[in-house]
Amino acid sequence: MPLLFLAVLIGIPILEISVFVEVGGEIGALNTAILTILTAIAGMALLRHQGLSVLMKAQSNINAGKSPVNEILSGVMLALAGLFLLIPGFVTDTVGFLLFLTPLRNLIAGQLAKNSSFANTSSGAFHQNPQKGRSPIIEGEYSVVDETENDQIGAPNEASPWSKNSDKNSDKDT
């Protein structure tokens, strides 16, 4: 895994530089720089528009008592798309624009949601699945007992070893 990360860390900049050189040779350096800036601006506009749309859909699912897992994952992918569009380069811009395509994003979010472990409770609240090592919730009832109802309740037990008078009681026994 570390080697894969290292390969990606080194490979993406090399790929971006080579694409920059090719595009710059075809359309010129100034046009390449302008195109890079325009893709960043367009990406931020798309992120704002689609991000608000996903947020509104997640809110409506929550209000309907449905799980907003797909919308949350879609929002994460939109944030990644915005990040890819801010990074200068045509390869990352292509990946960023692909993540803005709703059908592709929904497909990826659906696959990620299938592999996740979320449980929906009947109250509409969403919790992590208790079978994943969490302890169960134990419910119970209690009642407050008034000490004046029975003289024995709350009265100190002189024979108790925990009583304040236990030292005096132990002296009496000897």
C-alpha cells in the first residue's frame, strides 16, 4: 500500500506536467494558463450549485425518516471534485468534472453505501450498527421513594460495617 501511495504521489505530477507541455505546445502557454484558471472557476460554480442540491435532498430524506447515506457520500465526492478542480492540471480537472456527473456519482455512492454498516432505527434517528462491537442500550424504570413513608427507609443501620457508628459497635462487641 505505501508503494502504491508513493507511485500515485509521484505519477500524478509527472502525468500533469506532460499533459501541460502537450497542451501548451498546441494552444500556447497563456491560453493554457487561462484555461486552467477557467476550469477552477467553473468547478467552484458547479460545486456550489450541486452541493446545495445534494444538501437539500439530504434534508428532505432526513425529514422523511430515510437514511441520507447516499447524499452524504455524494457530498464527499463533490468536495473531492472541487479539490481536483482546484489542483492545477488537466488530468485532475477531468477526474473532477467526471465526479460532477450525477449518474456516475450516484453509482459510486450506491456502491460505497452497500459496503457500509449503518442501521436505521424506527424513531428516525440514525445510529451505528450495534452488532459492530457496540454494547447494547439497557432501558429501565425507577421511582423516587419518600423517606417519610416508612421509618426503616433511609434510617442508619447500626450493625452495618459501613455505618459511622461501626467503630463504636465493634468496641461494644469486645
